[in-house]
Amino acid sequence: MKLRRADYYKLLVRPVVVVSTTSEKGISNAAPFSFSSPISFDPPLYGFSCSPEHHTWRNIKENEEFVVNIVGKDFGPLMHVLEQKFPYEVSEIEKAGLTEERSKKVRPPRIKEASAWVECKLESFAEKGDHIWIVGRVLEAEVKDELWSEVIDVEKASPLCHISGKFFATGMKMKKYKRALR
């Protein structure tokens, strides 16, 4: 099947993260993203792609901090709430019935119901196509104890992954393969 070039991303299954930020007044914001990735081990850097009109980008420009909340399939039904275009300084965390939890190193809150959290300080950003690629330096990373066994236990965490539009994927299995690591 030949695809339009613009549909290439529909071939990729991408983990969903919910990025939480705060306004200058300290009001929380949260939005889901799936165009994201670890970038570097040393220094530890994480990046994600955000529309320039998004409240997430506005808050990061103002405060230079954000939390990447790693979420499971339980967040699937909340996607329609978290991606609504609420007025600025209306908390999507509150609207989705989620719980704010104090972060360890940054001002934006963690979402308690998430599986894991990566707290970041803005390192850099670049305009790429119709989005902003935001790079954060990882200041803190934490996972719920019951979801950790050398790596995140994907069978227990059941990460929510996005394909396109209303299409998501869940239900991963762990498999080990020999690698030639340097």
C-alpha cells in the first residue's frame, strides 16, 4: 500500500506521555504527546514535539520546566479531555479528574496516576516544520516500585501507545534479545 508522505507517522506505534507544566500564576496544564524520545544518555536529555500555539509551549517558554508523565492504558479514555482546547489557565489535570502531586526538582506537578515521571529543565528548542522540538535536561526520574524490574515492566505498566487519531495500542510483552553493546 503506497501512503502519502505526510502519513508516514501512521506506521509508527509511539508511547503516549502527558506533559505537565504551570503558568506563571502556578496553574497546572497537562497535554498528551506521542512525538517524543530520549535523546542522550550523558547528559540525560529528552525531547518532544509541540505545536507552537499549545499552552504547553507557552508555559515552558515562561518557566523553562516540565514533567513527562509516562502513562498506561488507563489514560486512554482521558485523551479526549486532556487534548481539549480549554482556555489558558484551566487545569486539564483537574478537568480529567486526575491528582496533582508535588514534583521533586521542578515546579510543575506530577500526575499521581501516571506510571513514571521524568522532571526536566528546558535545555533548548528548535522550530522543525510546523512544530517546536523541545529538549529538556532530565533532573529527576522515578517509577512506581511495582513497575520496575531492571527496566519498566511493560506487562504491568501497560503503556498507552498512539498510532493516529483515535487509534491506540496497548498490551505489550517483554522479550530479551542478545545485543552487541559497546
